[in-house]
Amino acid sequence: MTGPAQHEETLMRSIPDDIIVAASTSSSGRHDGLAVLAPVLAIAARRLRRMMPLDPRISDGAMCGLLTCLYHRLLTVTYQALNANGVPYAVPHLPAGYWATLTTTKRLSTGSSSCLAVLWADLFSRYPEMSRLITLVVESWIQSSSEFLDRLIADWPAIRTLVNPSDISSVRSASGGHSDPHAGGRTVKVVEFDNGSRVVYKPRSVSAEACFAVLLAWIKEWDPAITLSGPRALDQGSYGWEEYVSHAPIDDANSAHRYYERAGSLLALCDTLGAVDLHADNLIACGDTPVLIDLEAVLQPRPNGFGSAGLGSTTQHSTDLRIDWTLSHLLGESVISTGLVPYPRWWHSRGAGRTIAGLEIVTGQTTCALDDVHCVERTNVPLLEGQPLLPSQYVESIIVGFERMNLFLRQYSSQLTRAGGPLEPFRSVSIRYIHRATLLYGKLIEASISQQCLRDATRRRDGLQRLAFALRLRAGVQKQWWQVLRDEIECLSRLDVPRLTARPGATSLWLTTGAEVCDCLVEPSYDAMHRRVSTIHKVELGPQIELIRAAFANDGNGHEAHASLADDMPATLAKQVGNSSVSPVPAVSTRKRPARLTREELTHLNWVLPVG
């Protein structure tokens, strides 16, 4: 790989040759962020256009949408450095016609070009690591954009089956950034056609979503009272297309109860399937039906050979960790693990990180009240006459649906688990293994692009190595997990969120590079799911229902509808799993605790322990 100095020389040589758009200036005479980044955007746009002649069905608006993805990635890398140089905050979106302007306008005048070249030379001199990251981001964007466009054109006839109306003739827009960046900055994209219909592009297999849609249809056929739906999916192996699901309001009060009954049924099914990571961004409130649009983490497996956790048994700090580990284990055996149900309030008080659950309604960091007209619109929020419907008001409806689905699974467990049954296709789907919380990956990436790290590549690399602390705090970690760690750090160094994949019929993991790492999992996750369905009649629902009540105890107005139950949840969880099944947490080796780790980082179980 060429060094930062060579990247700087290449890019700086391109600026006077390839800059197309005259840099705009603010009233103070200074360049704003968009004007400063315009040379880099122009270089990328011109190179993409030279690489592949554009199909007439792809509009300039669609190309501008793709360029916006690059623009936001560049802002992520450069905003601290630009701010330190007095460059005003950049506009969040590119102006209409920007793609055409970049690719058709004549080059800059000498004065403007010289001014920008001096600025970039100064930036690269002060932040050598930034030059490498900018080049990496541009190259990745060109590759992923050309890949997306090739697939869009090749699959055009098949895409017609996923859109309504299907008489599409051109692409009006293509917006990216609808997911975390993986594998070279690739993200989920939403494509809008000339007739207003939309389709979702995912740069990964959508086999799990396709199987789930078939399973929901099978359930409805056997019991019409359970009506759930999922987006139709077209799996193309390493990528796929999905039907676009729109956020739509609820018609009336009866529909509101129906929505939450279906939410309860969805919760029971996902819990049985071992699905996790079903947070707010992965669920759409579509009328009276909650629709899951992302099931990449279904049939989540358990890790093997990850050692034992703890920090010894002599300090209050280690006692707190033991309590956190026990609670995390107990919650991991409950409906909480799906991500659809929020953690009870006492878990948040322990300093653990969190994401917004699929059935949770919040605005900013505050639960949204029924009369809060300033509620930030989220697509997981069911609305009636413009007002969000809090799940705490419909807990009994959720429980009705939860019990209904559990009854169905008990009645038809033999049909579900038989050879050739509706669960059989899940054995060969591709799933994402959630090794750590994405929130923690994001914190590391953010820290790695600080001004200090952009000045010093060694400091940046050492910062990413903090991820190894999770393994050093454990005893008996097997060598395959160090291989996984190296892949994680390499992904983070490229500003990507690591994405490990698994297959429910195997015990291996696959790295971002495609390399297989054997014996990472306790057992094939399909076998575990098959066992859960086969023995579901032995499961006691009472503790799960109590947990659902406690999870929605706070109704957003500060009134805790089930305060006494919420206060007693640790005992309830112990009853659910059984105290005998929770082993004491062994101490790790006597290695010194890593410096500069906060208690929140240490006690966040997704940092110290694998999620599974």
C-alpha cells in the first residue's frame, strides 16, 4: 500500500487538473465545507463516469444521491480538521443539479484552484492520516457505486416484481446511508423510480428476510387470526432487493389494539427464532401492522471458546461486574434479547449502553408522551390522528398477541420442525453474528478520526487496539477469536462497522474478507432453534409476560404504571431462568486492568462479553 505522502501527492496533483466547479465563498470570503470538499467530489464523480458509461435510465438526481453518500463520508473524516481551520459547517445536502455541475462544468480559474490547493496542502501537511482516509473513502465509493449501478441495471426486470406500480422506466433518486457502513462503505440504499414506486437495495444476502416472509404466509394459512406481513425479497446471493415498506398511520382505536396484538405475536415468534438486534430502525409501523424490514440477525448463535469473564472477586468493582454479567445473562434468555422490547429502567441505571427498541417510542433521550406534539417522527412509531400510541397503554394487547403466537407454535410445532417444513430453509440462510454492540464500534470510529489521530497514524492504530481489552480481560480465549479481532480492527481502520457472518447449519464464522474461521460457535444455531420449537410446550410464559409488563412500566409522563414489579425484576428474572443455571463468573488472569477505560465501558457487557 502506498503511504500517506504518496496519497497526498496524487490527490494534490489531481486538484489543479481535475477541479471542475468554482469554489463558492461565504459572505466573509471564506470557503464553506462544501466548497472545500468540491475538488474531491469532482475527482470521484469524474472517475466514476469514466469507469462506466451511465445508462439513460439513471437520472442525474440518482447520481447526485450517490454522491451525497460520499459527501457525508468525507464530512465524517474531515469535519474536525476543517473546523479547526475555520471552515464553516457544511450544508447537509448537495444542491439540485450538483452531479451535472461537477461532471460538465469547465475547470476552475487559476485563482480559485490555487486557493483550494494551498488549503488542501496545508490540511494534508498537518493531518497526514486524513489524506490516506480520504483516498480510501473515494476509492471505496467508486467501487461500491459502480457495483450498485451494475446490479440495478442487470436486475431491472426482476425489480419490477417488487414495486407497485411496476411500469418503471427510469430512476428518479437513489439515497444511501440507510444502514451502518460495511465492507468498503457499502450501505443500504432506497431507489425511487419515475412513477413514485420504491425498492430497497441491500449489499448483503436477504435470504433471511425471504424465508421469514414465507414463514409468515405459512402461519397465516394455518391460522388466519394471526396476520403478520414482511416485505417481499429478491435474494441474489451476495446482495438483494426488498419491497419498500412505507410508514402509515392507524385508522382507529380498534386498529390500535390490533397493531399491538400483532406486535406481541411478532415478539413471540422472533424470540422463538432467536432473532436479535430488532431495534427501532428495523421496524416500520405500517397501518395496523408492525413490519420488520431487517432480519439479518435471526437465529443468533452462541459463541464457543470465548473464555470466562470477570475482574477477580476482591473489589466492589468486580462485584458490580458480576452482577451485571448475571443480569445480562438472564436478560439474554428472555424476550429482551430480541431488541423489540426495551430494557427495564433499573438496567439503564447501571450505566449500560442502549439502543431504541423496536416497540419503544422516544424523542431524543426522553420517552414520548401522548400529548407531545414535538415527537421526532420515527418510522417505528404507530400514529393515530398524528399522535404516537404508547405501548404502555396497550400492554394487555401485546400480551394477548404474545400468548396467541405461543399457542400456535405449541399446536403446530411438529409441522414447523418436520423435514421440508417452513423452518427448514433457514438452515442455509446467511446471517450476521452480533459479536459486539454497533454503538461501541461507532465510538471507536469516532475516536479514531479526532485531530490527534489524523495527525498521528500510530496513535490512531493504538486507539483501535483498545478492542483487544475485551479479550485480555478474559481467561481461556481460544485462538480463533484473536483472528476475529484482527478482522474487526482492520474494518474499523477503514471506517467500516465490522460484519461477521454465520450460517445456521454450521459452527463457523466468516470474516469480512470471506475467510472462514472454524469452531467459533457452540452449535449450529438452526439446531438450537429447532430444539426451542420442539420443546416450546415446556416453556413457562408467566415470567416472560411479567418482563413485558416491566419493560413498558414507564409511560413517558414520569408515572410508572407497574413500579413495584419493575423494582422486583432481578428476582423475577432469576425465577425465569433458574438460579442454578447461572454459573458464578470466574476471575480472569491477573493482568493489569487496561488504562483509560471508563466504568461504563467495562460494565457494558457488549464490550467485555460477546453479545451471544
